[in-house]
Amino acid sequence: MPQLYSILPLPSKPLLHSNIFSSSSEPIRRRLQRTFSPTKPPNLKRLTSRIVQLTRRRQLHQIFEEIEGAKREYGKLNTIVMNAVMEACVHCGDVDLALNIFHQMAQPHSCGVDTVTYATLLKGLGRARRIDEAFQLLESVEQGNAAGKPKLSAQLIYGLLNALIEAGDLRRANGLLARYGFLLREGGSPSISTYNLLMKGYISTGCPQAAINLHEEILRLGLEPDRLTYNTLIFACVKTENLDAAIRFFEEMKDKAQRLCDLDLSPDVVTYTTLLKGFGHAKDLWLVQKIVLEMKSRHDLFIDRTAFTAMVDAMLNCGSIKGALCIFGEILKRAGANADLRPKPHLYLSMMRVFAAQGDYNMVKNLHVRLWPDSSGTISLAVQQEADHLLMESALNDGQIDAAVENLTKIINRWKGISWMSRGGMIALRIEVLLGFTKSMFSPYLLPQLLPGEPIDSIMVPFETVRPLLGTLELKKVVMRFYRDPVVPIIDDWGNCIGLLHRKDCYKMNAPLLTMMRSPPPCVTTTTSIGHVVDLVLEKKYKMVIIVKHSNLNGTTHGSRAVGVFTAEQLVNLMAPVSSVLKQKQSVCRRLTMF
């Protein structure tokens, strides 16, 4: 780094650079002593903000490029910056990289680690389901031999607890509370934040009624529900379709905020959005309009893009096309002054679905054209494909057969195929019927040996037959298995199927299988129809679907004991081209005419 020198000029006349450093035979009356001023530490706030922005975009490679540049410019970076880098690794799902950063920070001459560092790492380990490593880290903190000597605090527990609940692992979450719950207690009872997390966990695992039942326990312990508590309870009521209870919590929330003069208890935009989704699903137009009017009458409430989208979706579900168009126009008008309100592609698709079903080809065509310039965010390939399908559907429902065939031709040329089980596939099938098999634009396949309405357990392969692997096994011990099978189910110590490991995901020989698997696995019950499972395999491109007993599913597809599987390879073996089926029918007909 460049050195800064302090030069003190004579009081009578400023000294020139040449007078100080030029060699001269004249005696120097006063020797100026060069002293080093302490260098100010670099301001790294801008770098930290930049890391946060790149984290939201999941640009992890760019973050490390800028970090290396900052190290060359400033030298050692501080703990705040490196904590932001660790958060980026966790957010992008690269826990091993986060562990490497942690070990670098813990080195003697590095920036050091603090409580935030440990909380971030615990959160990452929880999301990656590396629970044993997380508990080992907590034990080292509890015993006082962890790097940096952090204190065991509620902040550390909350990060891991939230990660476990988001993963739907309530068994380990309750185990964490049983061991370290004393850190989360207020006045001898668990805090309201703990109950908020537990309710969130019950909802995420498909048990919203259990979350509602916790409300009585909260009141019995004398805890005061906050806004998040009420929002979670309302969400649970919407999940159970108990809208009367949702309204009661909503009114209680408003009355309590008014009585206590506490604005932090007032319904926020999340509250209203949740109610809109519930009433829209119930097709209660009067309550939807009431909620929308209340939202617009509150001057202290900022209606964001998500809330506006919920309004339009609720209106469409209730059949109020005019109401949806009015709100959609308001969104576009406000988006002119605030780009953050520009609608997402999802909203355009919602409008296009309704008008396509009505056969309004011109409206769908206009929305299809404006999807690119007027929407915000990434327009995925799936969205583009559905938009093309809806354009074809609207043309067919409008009676414009030539336009529908033209759009179908464009779809085939652009997307190189179409799924028969999708909405667009059904429209293509209608066009195929109009054209006839002799003029077919496809080479369709049939399933002559199957009845779509039959339960899947009639053709499934028993779970033991596919030989599942234990998740704690290292890849190097079973690597030959993946040369034979493209996908293998993974089980835990209790025999529950916790994920699927695909051949292309096997990239670390020394890593346990559960760190590379895709979790949770796609699951259906034994009573699910064959047609629905075939739809899943074709639409979602699943290599394997896990079959579980209906009594074991319990509203969730995670941690259930599997009884069988259905694979894409089975489906391929059951398929037959239309041409061969027609030839078989023609040969049978010829044989019958001979008698």
C-alpha cells in the first residue's frame, strides 16, 4: 500500500517540493521529520452491499471474483464481509464451500468468526440435512472449545431450528428444542417466536390443523401473539379451508391493534394476500371485493406486486373478469411510475387461461405479444411454452381452425414436441381428431395394456426389488450400482425413503449419498390412478415415482415408508406406436370377416 507522509511547512511561507527534497550545499536550519500517519481501515460497506445483491441473484462465482479483487486491494477483509460470503454460499446451497470459508476465517491470522458466522453455518447444515454435523458444532460451542469462543445463544438455535422446520423434519426439530430449548424460553415458557416456527413447521408438513391447535397452548401459557402469529394462524385456516376461523383471527388482530394502539399488530399486506387466496379459492366474490376495498382504503398500507397479483387471481377464480381487468389495468398504470409493480409472467398466464377458455383469440393474442415487453423477471421456457399453447387453444375455441393448426405447427417446430397430458396436449389432441390420424402431425403412442383409472399398485414394482441404499453410505462403496441404474432410492436408518439419487448427481466419491440426493422424492399413494402417475412421469420428467400406503402419507410426501416404485423405464416398455396398434386391429378385423 502507498505510504502517506506528514510534511509540516514553515509558518512564513509554504515550502515547495523542490525546496524540501533537492540537494543543496546550504545548511538546513530545520530537519523535517517524516512520520507515518495511521492508515484508515477501508470502508467495506459497499462491498458487503454488493455481495448481498449478488446473493439474491445466486451469482456465487461473481461474488468470489470480487472478493479476490478486494483482497488484492485491501488485504485482509473483515468478519462482516466474510459472513456475507458465507450467507451467499448457504443461500446457493453450497454448504461445503461455506465450510471452507468458515475454516479460513477461523485461522489465527484471519478475520475471525463470531456468532453470526456460526448461526449461518448451522442454518446451511440444517438445509442440507447434515444434522449430525450441526449438532456436533453446537456441542463444541456448548463445551467452549469452538473457534472464536462463541456463547451458546438463542440466535444459534433459531437458525438451525428454522432450517429443520423448512425441511419438514419436525422430529429432529423437537429433539433440538428438547435439548437446547432452555435458551429460547421467556419467563419459563417457550417464546412466541418458537411457537411461530412450530406452526410454520406443521403447515409445511401438511398438518395445518395442528398449527391451529397450538393457539390454545399459546394463550394458556400467557404468551402474547404477534403479527407473525396471526398471519401464520390465518394461513393455516386457509389451508384447512376454515375461512370462518380465518375471519375470526383477522378481526381479533384488528381489534387488539386498535385497543392497544399497537401498529405492529395491524394486518399487513401478507395478511390481506393470504385472505385473498383463501376467499378466491372458495369463490367468495363478496368477501374478495370487501378485502380489496379495505386494502385500498388503508393509506398506511403499501400494496406490492404480490398483493395485486393475488387480487387478480382471486377475481379470476370468482369469475369476475371485469374486476380482474380493472385491477390489471391499475397495475399497468402504477407500474409506469414504479417499475417494481410491473406484473410477473404468471399474471399474464392467468389472464390468458381465462380468455383462452372463452375463445377470445384477439385478447389472448394481445397478451401474448405484451408478455415480453411489459412483464418483469425471467420468462422461463415453461411459461413461453404454455403461452404458445394458450394462443393455440384460444384460436380453436374461437372456431379459427386454420389459426389453431398454424400455431400448432409453430409449437412443433419450436418445442420439438408436446405432452399429451398437458392442457396444450389436450388441444393438440382435439386438432388431431379434426385432422384424423391419416393427416396426423405427430407420431403418437398408446398404452394398450393399461386402464388409466386402475390404481398404481397393480403395476408397481415392490420397493425391496429396487434395492434402496442407506443415505449415510459413501458413494465410493456403491459406485458400481450407478453404472447399472440411472436412479436409486435413498432411505434413512428407519427405512423411510428420504430422496432419490440420480446418476448424473454423483460427483463426490467420499461424500454420503444423502448429500447428493434430490429430496423429497415424488410420492403418490397406492390408490392413485395409473393415468395420474403417467402424467407425473411425462410432465415432470421423473425417472422414478415412490409409492406409499395411503395411511402412511398423512398429508406429506416426506419420511413415509415406501411399498413400491414406478419408473420411466416401465412406462417406455408399456408404450406402443399407434401404427402398430392400428395394424393389429386391422388384422383382427380381417380375421373376423373370414368367418
